[in-house]
Amino acid sequence: MNNTIKSNLIIIMLILSTLNLFAQNTESTTKVGTTAGQFLKIGVGARANAMGGAYVAVDYGIESSYWNPALISRIPGQGEAAFNHSTWLVDSQYDYVGISFNAPAGSVGLSFISFRVPDEKVRTVLFPEGTGQVWDANSIAIGLTYARNLTQEFSFGITGKYIQETIYNESAQTFAVDLGIFYQTPWNPLKLGVSIINYGGKMQLDGRDIYFNEAPIGESGAVNEVPAQYRMDRFEIPLSLRFGLALEAFKNENISVLLTSDGIHPNDNQESISTGLEVALKELISLRAGYRTLFMDDSEQGLTLGFGLRHDTVAQNFRIDYAWADYGLLHSVHFLTFSVKY
């Protein structure tokens, strides 16, 4: 089978995937609010967020592994390290740290995501102003990624990750995988990407506060207390299928223009499309814009904007990227990312 036939087969599979993306769910109701691990849906990287999260086919940077694990094999040089911070909604804090290494057998990446909410007073019916205790909640995801270029045009990748959510004295854990492929089409400016994100087990809270002693109703006498516990349900994590296109619409020695678009099929909401635009000046200054969740009903997400600055040395490349994202009634969110290629 020659390379042309292989390329055509891959394109056909990608087209079928995107058709399936928008054909599976035709119901008028959705499963909004039925999955655990909602922090997993917060996009990584200021550049990606400034472009509306349309990033499945953008082969640039370690943060790309969140959107499509195949993309870390496309990072030039020895690899890259990045740190992303965001002051998320209602004063919660979101951080990402990632690092990748290139080797002859493939590329390896490590990532850590942390999501935290500020401390709050423990309030009860008897002590509405607080008991003197405080509670908090935090979530983490630790990922290990492997990606490889099978040809100069085609790459695949997989991420295995451990996920944990904690609230007060209770916690839940599970494992998940991300799968992704990337294809540089024969029409050189056009790139394709497909990823399946958060395919894994369910989460169920457990901890000391779900156990209690309670006297049987209507009973009296010798039996005053019976060990009991609250029944905790198990919830899926936010699985999504993404199909993305990236087109370098224009490029010369001074200006380049990148257009991107992603179709998203989640397991807990309606299908939607996100789009992005980047204009780079001499690859040193970049201006970006995007729009998220097109065609999704009742979404508070929308316009995104941002910029990036790049500085090159003999052996390294430094970037700082900023993004602003509109969340409607929930106001806005800011992202800041520092990264270095080595």
C-alpha cells in the first residue's frame, strides 16, 4: 500500500469520525451536571484558551498534550517545559505544570494539574456563624504521555493519568487515558487531529463523614446505636471526542495567519464547535482571538482574546502567553503561561 492510499484512508477515517461526532446525540435533553471531575474540562495553556480551545490539530508546545497527546512528538529540539496559572471562577485557583523529552524511540511527557478552592467556615444548624473549623476542596490529575511520529506526516499518542478529588474529609479517585492522532495532510497548510479525552473509570466519594451511628426508627431499649453509612453514588468523568482542523492561511517572512476549528462531542452536554485565529508578527509577537461552544444552548462561554511574546536564544526559546475568556454571568477568567523549549 503506497503512501497516497494510506493518506486517503486516514483522511476518510477522520471525516467519518467528525460525522459521527455530530450524529450520535440527537436528544433534546443533556446530561449536564452528571459527571465528576469537572476541573478536567478546564483547558490548559493561555495560547490554546485565547484561540477558543480549538487546539486539537495545533502541533506547538507541551500544553498541546492536554488537547491531543500525539502532539508532543512534534515539539522540536529536546523538549519543552511550561507552567500555566489561572484565577478561575469564584476565586478558585488552577495550575498546570508540564515537561516533555524527545528520544529516538518517541517523546515522553509528564504533567500535573491542580485545582483548589479557598477555605470556608464549617457551618451547622446549631452554629450558623461557624464551628471554628474550616473546610476546603482540591483536585489533582497526574499524567504520563507517550507519543511517536510513525511517519513525517502521522503521529499518535497516549496519556495515562491518575485523578483525585477531595472535599473536606472525603475523596474519590480513578484512572483514565487520553488517545490522540495527528496528520499533516498532503495539502501542507492543512493539519488534522482527533483525540479522545478522559476515557476511564467512575468516581465515588469515601471518607469518615459518611459513617455515623443512628438509633433505629421507632425502636427503644437496649439498642441505641447502629453503625451506618450514607450510600454514595458513582459518577462518570467528563469524556469527550474532539476533531480538529488547523490551517496556515497565510505566511511570509513577516506575518503568518493560523485558523483553527474543533468539533467537540462530550458525554455530559451538547455537541459544539470552537474556533480560533492567530496572527503572528515575525514569530515574536502573536495576537489571538476565538469563540467557544458555538451551537450549544444556554452556554455562558463565548469570546476569547489573548497575545503572546517570544524570545529566542542560541539554544532555547522562551514564551509568555496571556488569555482572557468571557464567562457571561460568571464574569471572565484570565490565563498566564510561561514556557521554554530546550
